[in-house]
Amino acid sequence: MRILLAAVLGLVAAFSAHAQLSIEITGTGAQRIPIAVAPLAGEAALLDASGATLSAIVRADLERSGLFRGLEVPRLVPQPTESSRVNYAEWRSRLADALVLGSVAGGRSDGRFEVRFRLYDVVKQSAIGGVAYTLSRDQVRATAHRIADYVYEKLTGEKGVFSTRIAYVVKRGERFELQVADADGANEQAMLVSNEPIISPAWSPDGRRIAYVSFQNKKPIVYVQDIEVPKQLIVANFKGSNSAPAWSPDGSSLAVALTRDGTSQIYLINPDGSNPRRLTRTAGIDTEPAFSPDGRWIYFTSDRGGSPQIYRMSATGADAQRITFEGGYNVSPRVSPDGNSLAYVTRNSGKFQVALLDLGTRQMQMLSDSDLDESPSFAPNGRQILLATIVGGRGVLTAVSADGRVKQRLTVSAGDVREPAWGPLIP
Amino acid sequence: MRALWTLVIASALAACATTETPQTQPPAGVEDRAPGTAPSGPGTQGVPPKPVTGVDLTGGRPATSQADPLRDPASILSQRSVYYDFDKYDIKDDYKPMIEAHARYLRENGRIKMLIQGNTDERGSREYNIALGQRRAEGVKRMLMLLGTREEQLEAVSLGEEKPKEVGHTEEAWARNRRSDMLYPGEY
């Protein structure tokens, strides 16, 4: 039954196959909320570029989270809308716990459309809330993601991330592309195309800029680029290697790894490249800084103890202490948005896999089961972790739910996709 | 100079990209208000994603290459690579005669510069591998300096796991990619 459901989910998610990045889901959440997203009355007049309807995008979003099960809704005559009297008994008989009804109205003098929807608790037989949006034809997907975010937050108590964006690097032959796409893989747009490698994209906290490392000058240099302005700004181009940018939570500085004074050490630098100041002073390797969400700590990778392990220090560089002890290779720390857990890459019997460490209880859980996993990145609500892996010799991204149960695989046609970075929530 | 030139190209390309990109943004998007009679939700301000505009650096690059005595296969100077064990950066004794030969060559040709590129295999973290590749390259640089090469003649950089000589996920490919290369002008 579980396998069958997963297969159905896979089919439902395939609607986005037109996108460069396609998604396949495996596994299901422990308890999924059965929800009926009825076709919005009149929505056939307002399709997105791929021909998808608003209700189909909302339903696919919710299912992709692993927390919802979208129910089949038959064609209803007359079609119910947000202002219909709800026949709760009928929706209950369809096993729905929650219901979305709505409508689309065109014919406005400015050519825009109006979408209204309302969310109902079928069990309690009450309306939870609703919103109306006016939108132009090119905003169908953005509007559907907003509706899904609303439903997700009302029913789970947590922020939805359907309106967020992800960045990643695609390698096609000898060509490297830094891409930005919607969280569902749609709407992929290149920020940078180069014949030399690009790694380590990092979103600024306001989601407007991305820091990354490009080898376009034959060595690693840190750049910052506004996602709307096709202009690279050099942040760190010192002697040796410049890499591993991480934004401070207030966006005022970047932590970077520089080798200008010898081995790789961690520095803070302003996003305009000014005022570099050294934080670590060891004879070994210190790299991969990651701020805690409160900005007080920097987690990082260091081989000061003889093997690469994760440490943390204060954001001023003081009081370094070791965090990981099990295993001989623990790297790429990423702190969860609530600051309570740490995702990182660990070598486990010769395989490189992503682990999740509860910083309070010290409990460790393996999130992935492949051989060459890397670059974990938390969704801004902490519910999923995006990582890069190799499947069948090709680079793909996997989004794993924080409980390890639901996995989505994101692939591109004819290319390797890697170096994922999940963007922030945009208010 | 090379760095500057590339920058000029990059900015020129950026400038082109700017002019080709429509500057008008779509109007701020999805408005948010409650339906007439419905209980209204909290503000789900509808800001549609902004379009992304990018930089293209893939335009042709002039290749510089010239006949070079360093490429005589009979000479030890034609050997350029030091290989390492996983997560290691110590230089095995086998490579010392080769590094000594290059140190001698650099001493005798004090105006010639060398770029040392450190590389790693694909396993583990890309960023840790940049640091590890740098450490490998620095190790070669340090040995050349101990053998009398002036620091001004040497630059050590890391390519991490990003430029594998051997593509593939096998022990053999990994072993060939854990490497420092000593390169002379025109070779990189």
C-alpha cells in the first residue's frame, strides 16, 4: 500500500516535468493530513505556462511536503466555491479532514484576475480562513504557492516554504551554471554561466543576493551577486584560495575561508570586500563556517585534532570547542533554523552520508543512505534538508524530511546538479 | 595582468548582459485582501519572485601554448605531478628527485614562475577539499623553497575536487585526482 501511494505521489508530482528540474518523491510521512483541494471555479481560464491549474499546483505543493495526502475530487455540479454552503457530511464521507474551495474571476478592466479561496476544517465543520488575490497571468504559480503556504501554516502551525527559492549548480559537459529556481524546481533561471567550476552558493538573509565561489580566474574567488543584477562583485580575492562564504544572520558580514596567511583559516569580511579580520589561528585547516541562527556562534570544520571534525566558536573567534567525536571524517556543518540541530556529512564505513545531530540530546540520526552525499542545506522552516548525491553516476539533489521518512529527488536532464542552497522565507 | 584582463572581459560581458536584459520588472504582484464575506486570513503578502538575470562567461578564451623544453619526455622536468593518499598531504620520497629538479630549474631561471595547483578526489566536502588541495600545493611550494626557490617565483592554489583529471567514481580515478601539479606559464 505504501509503495502504491508513493507511486501515485510520483505521478502527481510529475506535473512539473516541463521544468528543467524534475522531482520524484519516495516514502511518505507518518501521518498525512487528507485534504481535498477542489478545482477552483473558473480556474481553467487561468493556467500556468505548463498548463497546470491553481488547484493542481496547490495540491502538488502540499503533497511534496510529505505532510498531506491530496484526495481525488470528482467533477462537482454545480461547482462549489468559497461562498457555497459547505456539505461537510459529503466531504467527510470522502475522508477529507480539510478542504479548500475557491473561485477565479476574470473580466477586470485591468486584465488581471481575482482568486479567492477558503480553507475548511471538515472534522470541526468550520471555516479556518481565506484570502483573495489579484494577479496577472504570469503569477499563477506564485499565487498557488501562496495558497499552499497559507494552508500549510494553518494546518501544521509552521511556515510553508512553497514560495521560497533554491539555488544550485548544474554541470553540463564542461559548462557550469549557477541556477535559481522555485522550491518545486519550476522557473529555473541562470545567474552565472561559466566554463570553470562554481561552488558554495549562499543566500543573503534577505534573499536578494547570493555569495558563491567561482574558478573563472583559475583559482577559487568569492563573489557576491544580486539576483536581479547581472554583475559580479568580488568579495575575497587574496593570494591562494578564497572560499566557503557564509552570511551572518544580519547580513552585515560574511565568514569565509582564506589561505592568504598559510593554511585555510576563517575570516570575517564585509559583503563589499572590505575589512577582512581573522577569526581562527591554527596551523591546520579551518573551513566551512556556518553561523548559528542567533549569530552568536560559528560552526566550522577543522583538522586541528588530526582528522576533519566539526567545532564551534563564538562569532568573535573565541572559545573553540569540538562538536563531533564519532568517526574520522565529519564536515560541512549546517545549523537548523531553530538552532537545535546540526546537519553535516560523515564518513560511515567508507560512505559519505548526511547525519543530523540534536545539539541538546547529542542524539545522531543518519538522513541519507548513499555513498557520496554532500552539501546539506535546511529548508527555512527546518522540515527538510536538501543535499547533493550521486545516483547512477549522475549528480542529483535529494530533499529529505528532517525525520528521514520522505525523500524527493530533483534531477536535471543531461547534466549533474549539485551544491544546493535553500533560500530564506520572503515576507 | 591576466586577472585584470579576465575581469575586464567579465565586466564587458556583464555590461552586454545588462543591455540585453529588459529593465522593467513586473508590477508588484499578488495583492492581498480578504474576500467580501469570508473570515480573512493573516497577511500573505503576495510578492512574486523577481526575475533572475545572469552573467555569461562561456565566450571563447584565447589559448596560449608554445613549444617548451620542459616538455621533453626524456627529462625529469617533464614530470609535474605529486600523488597523495586520501586526506593526506605529505610528499612521498618517490617525488623528491622530481621536485629537486624543478627547484634547480627555477633557481637557474630566476625569472620563470610556477603555479602549483593542489587537487583532491571527489569524496567528502568540496570546501574541505579546497582547503586540503591548498595544503597539498603549499607542501610542494614549501619544499621548493627549502631547496632554494624564491617565494616570488611560486604561487600555490587549490582546485579542490573541481577539476578532476580522471572522471569516474573508482579507486583508480580517485588516486589519479589526489595530486599537485607544478605548472609553468602557458600551461594553465
